Amino acid sequence: MNLYLDDNRVDSKLFGLLGKAGHTVVRSADLQLSRSSDTRHLEHCIRNGLVALTADRIDFWELHELVLVSGGHHPGILIVRFDNDRSRDMRPHQIVRAITKLEKSAAPVADQVVVLNQWR
């Protein structure tokens, strides 16, 4: 999967694990897009065919709705929910495993918002 990691809760360990799992991964920091608006992040994903991976569920859900209601499309948005509870929050290896399960299921990702926590 071609993934774009935004600024929100993304770390270098996750970046490395995703690469080892065979994903093409682009980080916002690598493109000088750190601290850009969520709109700018999603715009980059749409223009470059990248699935957004973020923990910013509210803003990206609203952007998803806006894109679809205006007749547009996007490659997909993967959300990781964090509740600041170490016993429930997903760790990098769990995120990678959830993406692998999602891919194997052949569930659609384009034009969808997928909460990865449900794919543990």
C-alpha cells in the first residue's frame, strides 16, 4: 500500500515497520509538509495516490465527507484512535498488523475512512 504519514502521532518506528512490511511510505516531514493543515495533507494524498494514515479522526472524517459530497474521490484514509490509555492504544507493530489484515481482506479503501483499531 502507498501510505502517507501525517504529523499526528506518527513515529520513526512505525515508519520503519511499514517499510519492512513492504509498504511505500511517505512522511509529511520528508516533504516539508510538517505543521501543514489537514486539508493540505489530504490534498497531497489525492494528488499523489497515497492513502492517508493519521490519528486525527475528526478533521479527516470531515474532509472525507467534503470530498465525497462535492463529487470527488480520495485514495483512502486510515485512522488510528488513541485514547491515551496504554492498555488500549495501538502500538506500531499492531498498526502494521491491522493494515496487513485490511489488505488481505480486500476491503475497499479508496473513498473510505477505515478505523484500524477494528482490524487488530
